[in-house]
Amino acid sequence: MDPQLQRELSQIDNQVPFRASANHRHHTWAKTYYSFPELYIQPHSTAEIRKTVNLARRCRRRLVVVGCGHSPSDLTCTSSWMVNLDHYNKILDIDKASKVVVMQAGIRLYDLIAQLRENGLAMPNLGSIDNQSIAGAFATATHGSSTRHGILSQSVLSLRMMLANGHEVSCSASENEDLFRAALVSLGALGIVTEVTFQAVSGFNVQWSQSLHPLEEIIGDWKKDLWTQTEFTRIWWLPYKKKAVKWRAEKTNEDIRPQPSSWWTGALGFHAYHTLLYISTWFPSILPALEMFVLNVQYGFRHDGDRTTAVQEGQSGLLMNCLYSQFVNEWAIPLSKGPEAIMRLSAWFHGDDEIAQIPYDLGGLYVHAPIEVRVTDTSTSSGPRPYLDNTVPDGPTLYLNATLYRPYGTDPPHWRRYYEAFEWLMKELGGRPHWAKNFSSVTKDEFHGMYPHMKDWLRVRNQVDPDGVFVGDWHRRHLLPDTVQKRILPLEERVARTEPAKSGGGLNWFGQLPAKSSSPYSSEESFDMMHEAKLEEEDTGKAKAQEEDVV
């Protein structure tokens, strides 16, 4: 054990455990990045989280909080200390009358959903998966697909957060609103969220249908009722066949009726498609034919109008299987610009440069299907808008997700050129990238131009964490402006090098902490949100009592 850590541990209350282990190998869900934290820490209580933060500050270590690592970027990579809250995952209170739920921030969505179901409740909306922790999901602006719902953080009523000085503070629309708006999409750079108060809804089933349509029909219905006829809608676009699968769902009281099954939905179909994708890595020209294979076998569709239906429990019905390791590059643009985006991108795929007007050469490039098309609308929300909310503030938002699979850990050919072209078009249409995805060509200046409240987010971030306890290379590359902060923060971690992983593809990521130095600010000082906000530091006994009083 590091001598400085041993010394600091001897000076801190040894009644509070410090559950740390070495030799942990972290990887993103897609195995796009691997990193090797000095310590992997799994606190079980608020007191243990506080101890971890205080030790990190005293030992001059950066902290990274990670759940399932679903973001395929290096956002969660570190060679410093990694914190996982899987054991800090209790429901603290459920008010069935108001449907307000209070929980510890490490709870995974699948556990939350199960416990809500037992109490006749549900989350109002979900993204594609339920593996994330609740705090990780809203920290990156996770969303579902419905014009009647916004991003996940829209249902968050209040938060408690452990700051870099070891104090825990509450924030909401009525208390520390500045911190609340920054923390709702925090990107892990403000502190450790410890508690979430969430507005649930009554439990529900969904009756869904999916059907095959020509792309021109989808575009023709765009301004009619394509996105508003049912509560939940998403589109899977198959670019080479100029077709789209339309998925629609509405809440229902009908009994569960499973979807039709086939060999494709089992292990045989999973591995067959995986193998074909792997072959396409070497022979990408088979991808248009593979698109029709997927349409026929996965969906069972051969003709326009073919349709399947089912009734599922609401939360499971809203999820989808992400299948394999993948790059994901998703952007938010105004819903009204969706037809232009799709038609220009479609023209580019088919070599029609006159319509596409995308200044990148297509030669030899083939893409995977489907391209996912989803929608949200945060413009009707009356709550505080997160400073880094990537949705359109004055109307519905369309998300285009350019997914590329990495079969057996193998990167598809020409993926960088595809993403450069895709991002160029998205930026021309006023888009913003999803924070947790694989965007690559966005500069700091462009980010600051996209977000009018970026300065507010940075101001709050610098106030609550002046030493950079929660700042990594990803934050420096994309957010921290060189013109304002040319200095490296005392505890900020920079990438030292990356190298190909020996197995499974992806990159090994190695970080380097800067030389130990003192900050011009004191992270020991109490935090004041400029409104004489009172910090709420709980003693160990009170925290323990609260955590034992669970549902």
C-alpha cells in the first residue's frame, strides 16, 4: 500500500471501512477502452464515500465514479482511484401516494425497476438498456423515445452530492438551483451523487407494434402524426434498402402477450449474425445483402406492411437488445430537420453527391444497419433545464444514432471517415452529440458555441471542485477551455498514452497525475453556492441510521 495512504488512513477514523482493492482491470461495456486504476473502491455507506473523498484529496488522487461503463468513450478511464457504488444501492423511501421515490445513487436501473414494480410504480420512460446506475444514466443525458417525455433527468426532483471537500450538499429547483442545473448532466466532473429523489409513475404495460415501410412513406408522415400518434415511437432505418421499421407503443391494461419468437432470438441467431458481421469486416460489400437478411430473419418481414405485435410489461417493453460491442455516434437535432438529415445521408450512402452535399468521399465505405431514429421533447418541462442538456429548448428533438458493430472486438473498416461525414452533417444542421457516445470531430470552441450555458456549468464545476478531484483528460479535451484555464488543475489526470489491447480489441488507457502541488483555493473550505447555501454534513451515526431505514 502507498505509504502516504497508510499514513492518512492512520489519521482518519478507522471505524469507517475503506473498501479498496488493487489490480482491477476496468473496461467499457463495448470493450473499446481498458484502464487500470491504482485502487478500485466500493463504499457501502455515506460515511465511506466521505472517507474516500477525504483520502483522495489528502493523497492527491483523482476520483472517477463508474457504474456499468456503458459509454464507449474514455470518459470513465483512470489510472488513479475508481469508485463503484454497486453496494450503495438501496431504496430509502417510497411515497405511493405522490409516487416520489428516494434512493441511493448507485442503484442500477434494473434493480430500481424491479422494486418499483413491487410497489405498483414505474419509471416514466427508459433508454435502450437498464444496466446503468441511476446517477450515471442522468449524468450523461440519457433519453428514451417519446414526444411526451424528455431526458431522464427531467424526472429528478432533488439530489444530494458529496463534494470534493468531503461535505454533502442538497440541491433542487428550490435549493442550490445553480448546482442542481449543473449536476443534472454532470459528466462525473462535480462530485459523487449520493442520493436521488425521483418522480415515478403508476406501473403500466405497453402494447407495441412494429411494421415495415418504405423510407419515403416515413418521410411523408413526418409532419403528420408519425411521432405523436402513440406515446412511444422509434424508427430503425435500413439505409441500403431504403426501408424503415416503425415501432410504436401505447400504455394498456391488456394482459401480457409475448412477441413471436424464432431461432433468430436465441443463441443460434445471435452467433450467426455476429459471425456474418465479422466476415463483413473483411468483405464490407456484403453489408447491403446482410441488411436484407436481418430484415427477413430478425424481424420476419419480407414485404411492406408486414407487422408484428405484443403486449409487455412497460419497462421491459421499452428496452432493446444492443447485441454486440459497438461504436455509437448519436446526435440531437431539431425534429423539423430530420427529413433533410435522413435524405441527405441516404443520398450519400447511394453516391448521390448533388443531394447529399457532404464533402467526404464514400468510396469503399459501407455501414451497419439499422440507424436508430428516436425523439424527445424537453420544451414542455417546467423544471430547471440542465446546463448541458443537448436537446432543443424550444421544440421536439430528434436523435440519429449511427451504430457500428465491433464483431469479436474488431473495428469495422473506414469507421472514422463515416463518423467524420456524419458529424459534419449533424453540425451543419445545428446538432449536438450525445455526451456518452463516440463523437470525434467536435472542438472545444464548437462545444462552447453549442451550449450557451457552458460557462455556467464550468463556473459551478470550478467552485465545487477547484483542485480537479473529479477532472480527467476527457473533460479537458472537450470542456475546459484553454483560453480560461491554461493551467492544469492540481489533481487533474491527463492521458499519458494509449496502446492496443492484447486481446479483444480496444485500447489500453494509461493516465498520469500531474506533480503534486497546492491549489490557489482550499478544497478544505466549506462550499457556498453564492446564495448562502447551508452545507449538510452528516455524522456517521446519522448516515448509518438513514441507510438502515430502507423499504
